[in-house]
Amino acid sequence: MTRVLSALAIGLIFGSGISLSGMVNPAKVLNFFDFAGTWDPSLAFVMGGALIVTAIGYAFILKRGAPVFDRLFHLPTRRDIDTPLVAGSAAFGIGWGIAGFCPGGAVPALGLGHTQAWLFVGCMIVGIALARLASRSRTARAATGAAKISSSVHTANVVAGR
């Protein structure tokens, strides 16, 4: 229960920060991308502030042996850049540029009654489901391909009398 309450508190703090900074307003986000028109650099300051807080937080917290509410830290271990990562990043950026929402801003916008956020979050959920389906399909094809290769090698060995 403590983990759930701490996650709720952290989510409320994050959502409050996003709301107070104006990042739940798609027009504010879209103006950041409008260099030739009504450019608004405030998003860069919000992101920069978030990076500074995160860097300090990681430096402080990772000195501990384990998190307070878990046995170990759950940090990414992969360092490679692959097609799903690039495609997902591109989809995120394009969606953000078109809609003016990212998941971090859309969820607090739901609570503030922004009707566009409901459409965005619905599309985001469909996108997540499609990405998982594509990943499972890719994994199944890879397993089938490996099984076919293994079967072909076995057949070749039988024919060769090995």
C-alpha cells in the first residue's frame, strides 16, 4: 500500500508541475515548434529544469543500495539503438508536434477537462496496443524462422547421414 501511495504522491507532484508550467495546453507546446511565428521557448526551460532535477535526483538516489519501496532499482540495461526505438521515437515526436500533447501532459489535461486530451489518450492506447501486437508478431516470426532453420539443418544432417 505504501508503494501505491508513494506512486500517487509522485504522480500528483508531476501532474501539478506539468499543469503549473502550462504544458497541458497544446497551443503552448505547439508554439514551441513554431519558430517562424509565435515561438514560445518556455518548453525548453521546463525540460531543462526537469533534466537538472532528474540528474540531481539520480545522483543522490543511486548512491543507495536499493530503493525505499522495492528490492532493487529497475533501470534500463540495453544501450543499443534499434528500429523499434527509432520508429517509436519518431511516432512520439510526430504525434507531439501534431497534437501538442505528450503522455506526461495529456494525463493531467484529462483531469482538467481538456476534451482534446481524451482523443489523444484514446489514440495513444490504441497505438500502444498496436505496438505490442507488432512486437509479438515480430517475435513469433523470429521464433518460426529459427525453428525452420533448425528443422532444415536437421533434415540436411539426416540426408547426409549424420
